[in-house]
Amino acid sequence: HLGVCFVYEDREAGIVVPDAGALSAAALATQPAGWLAELRAATIKADMNRMLTLVNQVRGQDAALADALEGLIHSFEYKRILTLIEEAGGVM
């Protein structure tokens, strides 16, 4: 017995819970089609840096949407992001 003790991080403390109202297809539909297309392409490529850059572009207009998307990005919920873009009419 080595006497090793594992200390586990409390994962709940670092989880960002997106605002359900801010994160919807309707909220995404208010964004420009070109921005949605770029977000979709970056999401398909799993280009986290590009996704975060795009999200930061809309932070000034809709901070709640940006925060919600950032939470999904950091949680690797890319399929959910793609679904929301599709529901918003952002399928190219």
C-alpha cells in the first residue's frame, strides 16, 4: 500500500449553466446569416478558437447569448450548437 490519496475537483463549481432563454434558435436567428455560416463551419471543424472569436463578436449586442454559447463550446456541446444553428435557419 503506497498511502496515495486522490483529491477530486468539485466539477459542479466550474460548470457554466447557459440561460435557457438566451440559448435558442430564435436568439441565433437574430444574428447575421454570414456569422451563423462562419460559426457553423468553425463548429464542424471543431475550431474552438474560431468559435470563441465569433462568439466574442456578438457579446456587445447579446451578452447572454454569447455566454450561453461559450458555455456550450467549453463543454464540447458542438452537436447542440449545430442543431440550434440549423433550427435558426443557418444551414447552408
